[in-house]
Amino acid sequence: MASQYPLAGLRILLVEDEYFTAHETQRVIERAGGAVVGPFGQLPEVMETGLAQPLDAAVIDIGLRGETAYRLAEALDARGVPYLFATGYDAAAVPEQFSGVPLLQKPFREPQLVRLVAELRDAQTSVGNESGA
């Protein structure tokens, strides 16, 4: 009984420095009912503007114009915002600190992205329910 809009009501930070990939990823998220914050293609911009927004989840490309997005990932961890890496990086290149973060390797398919973002929300909801019980 999957919803036609599995990401409905979610504000999803999108961090991707490649224009066409960002545009396509935004389209996928919006078609699944999510609202995109961004997309952002540079780390300083997302750290200043993107993190100031209310967020439910994030989709992050690791490599951003010569920088890595690990500082952003640490900031999201501190805020309790779940995220996934959508990247061309191999899992072996990701630092141990982020080994538990879902990794979606490019090129990816629309259903993979939607399923993983929905799972981020579901995992966040269960953590919230457990702590409130």
C-alpha cells in the first residue's frame, strides 16, 4: 500500500554541484511529493543558507567543486537531520565516521532515491517515537 507521494510533507535539502543531476534529482523528489530546499552546489552557500532552513532530510553529493561535504554532514548530525550521500564516490572512500550513512552511487534510478529518502524519514520517526515513549 505505497503512497503515490511517499515523500509528501518532507523538506529535503539537496546538495549537488552538477546542474543536470541537481535538476533531475529535484524533479524526482518533487514528483514523489517532497519539497526541495536548494539545490545548493557550493559548500559555503549551503552552510550559510541551506542549514538555516527547517529540514526533514538531506541528499548530499560528497564532492562539491573541489571540497568534500563532510563538514555539512557533521552539521546535519548535530541537528539530528538524517541524510544520505548520492555520489560517484565508492563506499571505501567515505571516512569511517560516516560508514553508517546510506550511500547511493551515481548513476542511480528514481525508485532507489525515493525509497532511501523515505527510509530516512521512517528511521527518524521511529527514533523520535522511541525517545518519546
